[in-house]
Amino acid sequence: MDDLHVPPGPGAPHGLRIPAADLVEQFSHASGPGGQGVNTTDSRVQLSFDIATTMALSDVQRRRVLMRLAERLSGSVLTITAAEHRSQRRNRVAARERLSALLRDAIVPEAVRRATKPTRGSQRRRLDGKRQRSETKAARRRPGFPD
């Protein structure tokens, strides 16, 4: 099994390399397509990665991943299951791709929104729209209806 490479992106400008020793793969029978072979081959893959003990993540990245993936974790272990393919090899690749995508999305720093004021033009357009809507509704009233 090779190391897992997470492509560069926000939060990891040079990408990440997760050593193969940090990844645990388990194989079992998968349900679904495969005919008679589904009962004899261990094609389902469970890929586990302990976030708390790995040295591949910095402390900041580790905190982000633990916070953002808290619902998916069992303790500090993230487990990905892949069973959509008939071959074990393809399921291993699918599980690694999912883990890579999850980690890449989880280490992205939070965007800080700077408070801004609405522009004068946007305020004017908003009020014009409200005025027009009010006139439309007023035109629906019965003639002689008191204001």
C-alpha cells in the first residue's frame, strides 16, 4: 500500500502526504453486484485513519479536521467504506479518493467575512421595488376604499 497524497489547496499549499503506516485497511464481503463471486471475495474496503496520532497534519490542521468531521469520527478515527465496485482494488482506490477529498475540504481555513454597508444604489433599488409593489397592491383595492 502506498502513501496517500492529498492535492494542494487552501490550508495545505503544498498538499499532504499521509504515510501508509497511518492508514488501516480492512476487507470484508460486500453486498450488491458480483454474482456468485460476491460471496467468496472480500471486496468491501474499510479505510481507517487516526487523526489524533498522525504526524502528517499540523496542529492547526488537526484541530480543523477534528472539529469539522466530528460527526463522522469514532473517537479520533475516521473510517471510510467503499463497496460500490466488484473488485477490491477499485474499492481501495475509491476509499482513498474519498478520504483525500474529505481531508482536503476539512483543512480549508474558514473564510472571514468583512462587514460592509449596502451601496446607495442597492438601497435605492430596494426602496423603488417596495414602492412599486405597494402601488401594485393599492391598485387591487376596491374603488373608494379608505386608506
